[in-house]
Amino acid sequence: MASRKRLKTIFEPLVVVVAAIYFIVDALTLSILKPLLRKIANLGLFAFVARWIASLSPYATLALFLIPLILLEPVKPLSAYLVASGQFKLGMFVLVVGEILKITIVERIFHIGREKLLTIKAFALVYNFVWGWLSWMQALPSWQAVKDNFDRFMHWARKLHHDARARNFR
């Protein structure tokens, strides 16, 4: 029993760090993809898909939500393995494409079916736990510092892009 307690003491911080990195990658990717998600949502095909998803029952919506999540979630560990095995470009490509697909598909399904999904008690419990944990992490000073630097960088990049476009139109 004492050895189990020691193992827990050793591995618990490691699990927290891995989970934090995992959520940070998702949060950063989502913040970068938000403009793309808005454009995709306005396409005619996706309006049809949105109406179809809205017509599903809560459990059918849950199945539709979980399938791409389960299929695409292993992309992060796979890309980490590829990077660790010396295939950096392939690992980064797999990570970027997998995250774009996962977040685009899963985010749209969740956005459309959120109210129905939250009527499922187990889903609502997990959602509230994850949302609370993520909110706590986002309130940390280190998260705020990274976010502020990222926001400043994005503002600088937009200004640079805007200035370059203005020069080209003269």
C-alpha cells in the first residue's frame, strides 16, 4: 500500500503537467482556428449539416460528437511519437492536420448540439468538470502572460498584414 502511495505522489504531478499541455494545445489551436470556424459555419453545405445535427436526439448527437473525437484524439500522442523518433516534419504535419480536423468537426458538432448534449447527465458532469478545470488554469498568471503575449503577437501580425496590403494597393 505504501508503494502505491509513493507512485501516486511521483506520477500525479506528471499527469497534471501532461493534461495541462494537452489542454493548452487544444485551447491555442481553437483560438487560432476561430475565424476559420466562423467562415465554415457560413457555407451552405454546413447550414444543411447544422439543421440535420439539430434534428438529432441527444444520444445520437452524443454519438456524432464522440466518433470524430475518438478517431482524431490519438493524433497528439502519434505526432509526439513521430517527433520523438526523429520525424519532426511528419509529426508536426500530423499534429496540425489532425488538430484542425478534430477541432473543426468536434467544435461545430458541439456548438450545434450543446444544449441537447448537456441534457445527458454524465456528459454535463464531465463537461462541467473539464470547463471548471480549464477556467482555473486560464486564470493562472502564467496562462494570462502567455495569452497576453499571444494576443500582442496576433495584433502585430494583423497590423503587419494590413500595412503590407495597403502598400500593395497604392
